[in-house]
Amino acid sequence: MKRLKTAVVLFQLGGPDSPEAVEPFLFNLFMDPDIINFPFAFLARKPLARFISNKRSMKVRRNYNMIGGKSPILDLTQKQADALQKRLRSLDQNTTVFIAMRYWHPLTEETVRLIQSGHYEQILLIPLYPQFSQATTLSSLHEWNRQAKIAGLDIPTKFICCYPNHPMFVEALTDNVTSALQKFSGVAEKDIDILFSAHGVPESYIKKGDPYQIHVEETVRAILKLGDWNIRSTLCYQSKVGPMHWLRPSLLETVQRLAEEGRKHLLIVPVAFVTDHIETLHEINIDVREKALKAGVQQFELTQALNDHPKFIDCLEDLTLSLLSSDGCKTLCTDLWPQQTGRAKPVICPWK
């Protein structure tokens, strides 16, 4: 049976690859209509993005200098892509894995051009955002559709929207937690706190039907069920920007509250980042760590992001094979688990 020549595209946010790239990266971020959107935003978006990126670039550049001068996200995403490519070739799949970054190179438009020139017969889009949000997955999909239309790319395309409770994704995260807990030598489980941390979003997104919060809670629920630890845990959110109300509690607020309660041993577990980048390496491992130790925390540990963890590559392989043998994802993954949250079904979906 002939296998269609297939392009597998991994969606990711991207990050500056040099100090000089910080400001244009931020400009691209704040130019995103799925991020900056309000009445008549199309008139103000460009000057506002230029103002914010210029104002924030010096501080952000200093933060990147503290982790090596650039984001590691492209190198780590390339390792994921290479590992997935190797798996698919071992299965004799006629596939090539590409990366499409939302805000920095390789930009979506660059990847669209590569695929267009490669005479592919179908495209599979897989976000490296396990939990769906309009700020990540939907933004990347919108950009893909815009650039494909501009380029005249007309190839059958399938899409995975999310995989917050995919067994292999959950197993990989659970492995990381189990390994990190071994660092608390001689500490009783009752004296340890696990803080699951996800990138925050404005509360207004959730009120409008964004399923991100439900997806993150489902990921944490699945990890705790599989890990079966007798350890206190809290789900927190980080990386708030601007004056809007964002999901809470914040990671820093939680760390400070636990320190005031006399809790001394904290393990931070990123659950929405599949590669290490500025939010894990600087915000958590430098900034929050420093504040935690000053507040009286004695042991502050951070699990690695999944990066090229073999079980996460298993997950990506399984998602790819599922797309190859189906018509693609047509509903949100919240349809796949019992509706026990008591909340309205999310209404923001890429297929609506």
C-alpha cells in the first residue's frame, strides 16, 4: 500500500536566538491578534506592540543573559523533532517532521514555503501545547491558515487540538516528578509540597469558553492518580503580564504563603511547558527560587521540562500515527473524560 508523502508540523511559540532578537520577538508576540484583541485593536495593535516590546526588551534581554543569552527552545524542539523523525522512519512512514514557531524562526511562513516546495500529499499539525488555549494552539492554527492562504498552499491537512491526559504524556511527567522526589533525601513525604505550575492566561479567556484551565487541571489530576504519592500538592499559574485578572493562585504567591506556614521543602513541576525556556530556567529556577530561599524555604527543586523524554516522544509518535489513520481531531479532548467538573463545556474550538 502506497504511503502518502506527509509533512508533520510541530507548533511551538519560539524564542529569541540572540540578544538582538529579543525586541523583534516581543514585537511579534504582541502583534498577535489572539493575544492583543479589543474593539478597533487592528488600528492600535502595531504601535502598541512596538511600545510594549521596546519598553520590556531591556529587562527581558537581561533575563536571557542569565540563561546563556538566548532561548534554548529551538534546540530542544529540534531534538524532539529529530527523535520523532527517527521513530517514524523506523516504522517506514513516508513522513518529514518540520517545526513552525509562532513568534521567531523558523516562522510559520518559512515552514509553509518549505512544505509547498516539497510536493507533500498531506499535512499533520501537532501543537507542542498539550492543553488547548486560544493564546497558544488557536493562535498557531490561525497563523498557519493565514500563511497557507497567502502562499496558496492547498494540501489536505489534519490537526490535533490537545492531549492533556494522553497516557504517555502523563507517564513522562510522572517519571520526572518521581525522579525529582529522590532529591528530598531524609525528608518525610508529609513535609514536601508539590507545586504544579502552568503558564497563566487572563480569566476573561476562561469566561469566554477557553478550556485551558480545565485541561491543566485534568493533566494534574492524571499525574496525581498515576503517581499515587502521599504528598500535598497545589496547582499554580505563572508569567502574568499586564493589569488584567489572570488565573490564580500565582506560583510566587503560593511559594510565599507556604514559606509563611513553615513549609520548607518545595518541588516545582511545570505541566504546560514541554521544553525548558525562559519561564522555567529564569522565572522559576532563578527568580522564584531566590525569593523562596529568602522567605525561609530550605529546599527548592524544579523538574526538567519533558524535552526529549522517551515517553513524550512516544506520545508524539502516537499522536502522529493516530492522525495518519483517522480524519483528525474534530472535538476537544474534554469530550473524552467524564464530565465531573460541573462546568459548561468549552466553546472555543478550532473546528467551530
